[in-house]
Amino acid sequence: MNASVAVVGLGMTRFGRFPDRSLKDLGGEAVRAALADAHLETEDIEMAFVANAMASIITGQVSVVGQTVLRANGFSGIPVYNIDNACAGSSSALNLAVHAVRAGAAKTVLVLGVEKLVGSSREATYMALNGAADIDFVAGAGIDASRESVFVSAVYPPRLRAYADAHGLSGDVLAAIAVKNRRHASFNPMAQYTDPVTVEDVLASKVIADPITAFMCAPISDGASAVVVTSAASVRPEHKPVWIRGSVVGMASAEGPGAAIREVATRAYTEAGITPGEVDVAEVHDSVSFNELLAYEELGFCERGTGDRLVAEEVTSLGGRLPVNTSGGLESRGHPVAATGLAQVIELGHQIRGEAGDRQVPDVRIGLAESAGGFAGGDTAAVAVTVLGSDPSDD
């Protein structure tokens, strides 16, 4: 059976456009916040996993991102592992940290996701983002990879059209998801965009790939997020532990688009010993509104083709039966690629601890985070699903 692992420290920067802030600066802020939350010092950390995806193009830091960031912030001597798994990077880093603690390789581990997407040119940002897809696919997509996203232009539209042909889909539904997430973000001081928007605002924003508009898409963001995980035996009285009930990572499935998320989620539910109906709050990968709609179905929150009903009935809004993206999601909280997965976990941690303020969901026992990154083999390249709970699973 799996040994219990607890998240005991939560810390992140606000997400946004910070051209004058470095990886060392952003990462240091998140790490210090996580350590303070855990009532720990740098000397208490035995191992670190650091996720970054875009620094090599945006900043020129080709490798050793973790060592450079942590050394500049007072760490020395410990093993540091650098992780790149696109948008699922920091969730994957957390998965490795959980394995390390369960295996007894370390008792207390730091996990950091740090990213800069705002660089010297917008062309560099697009080149970095498009590098998260199979380069042969990008080359054949017929786009200018220095000026547009292959995901928004060539990956999402065919999926959206296929879904609309099979089930029907209104642009108003996708706009309503963006409006919902912006409303949630208005209660989150760490979110990049907090001003309310209407369905009309979203539909009137720039068309990116019809019917996807700019307000339905995640923005370009910088930021960092960090957590401290520890073994059950190392949890101290001053800690406020949130327990990792399930942590699963997978890659593109031979079963076709969407199968990877369904398969990884099924494994995560089994590991956590729960069903989808037991999830109280979720953070999902809404790089565009349509992906949130798909996540409702792929994670088993509703039947295939019925995600729009959850939107219309406000099931996934604050006050609904299953609030989704209470942080504001990628669309409004922001999306610094390698920091996003841990930001989801941090939001769920605050929800389970009852610390989410005006966006608090009552009586949260189980939270689920789903992050998905890259494109390979006709499907999402990397998927991570993390299940968190107020109590440890039965070992």
C-alpha cells in the first residue's frame, strides 16, 4: 500500500507579466512563502524537484534552472532534479516528490514550478510555446510558429469541431466558462486578471480561431509556485497537512484524443480510493474554455456530450455542487506554464484548509487537480491528475 504523504507548505507569486523579474527572483518568492507556511527552514529540505519549460528560449538558461534558482536563495548540497513536462511540469515534479518520500529517499522535499513567458520578443514566446508540440506536427500545421500558437490554431479547433458535430456546442457556453472563471478570479489576490467580464465581452474579444476568442484563452504569464511535501511521520503539530490521496502521470494514449486524461484520471481515482462523485472542488486545465468543458466529461463529472449542462445549471460555479477553477483557472489566474500545476494544488490546499476567503467552498474534503501539457501522437503529451484530501488514505 502507498505510504501517506502530506503537503505542509504552500507558496506562490502572483501570476502576471513581469519583464523585470528573473527566475531566481520569482522562484525565491514562492519558495520562501512555502517554507514559511510549513514553519521550516532551507536546512530542513532534503531534496528538490524543480519544473521549468520555457527558460531556454525566453531567458537563455538552457539547463540547471533548479540549481541556479535554489542556490541564489540559500540552498546548497541537496540533490536537485530539473523537470520539463510542458504544462504538466510542476504536477509531474510533485508526482516524483511523492514517489521519493514514499520510497524513503527523503522525508521532506521541496517542489517548485517557475516560469517566464514574457521575454524580449513575442516571437520568442510563441517559439517556446510551440516547442511543447511535436515539431514535425508544427512544421506541417501551416502556421507561422513565431507569430501564432499551434495549439489554438491547429490542435483545439479540430477537436472542437468534432465535438460540436457529435453533440452540438454554442459559443455562449464557452464564453460562460470564461465569465465564471473571471468571477472566481476576482476573489483571488494572486490572479493575473480580476476585472469582471460578461458573455458579450468574451464573444466580442478578438477571434483567435472561430469560435475561440481571446478572452477564452489563457494569457501569457510569468510566475512561480512551490509546495513542501513530507512523510506522515514528519508532520509536526504546527503543520496544516493536506494529504496526497492520489498522484498519477501519463502520456498520449493510442486510444485517441481525450483518452489520456480519462485513463490517468481513472488510475488516480483508484489510487485515492474514491469515485468522481466524491470530488468537492476541482482545478482543471482550461488553456481554452473548451478544454474545461472537455475536462468535465473526461474526468467523469458528467456523461459524454453533457458538459454544457453543468455550465447552464451553474454546477461548476461557486455555490454549485462541484465548483471548478475557483482560483480563476488558467484563463484568469494566469498560465506560467511550468508553475500552473502546482498553482492548482495550492488552490486546493487552501480550499481543504478552509483558507480560500471569499472563494471558499464549504466543507471541502476532496479536491482534484488536472493538468495537461504538450501535444504528441495526436493527443495531449503529458497528463497529471492529483487527488488531495483532508485525511490520508487508508494505508
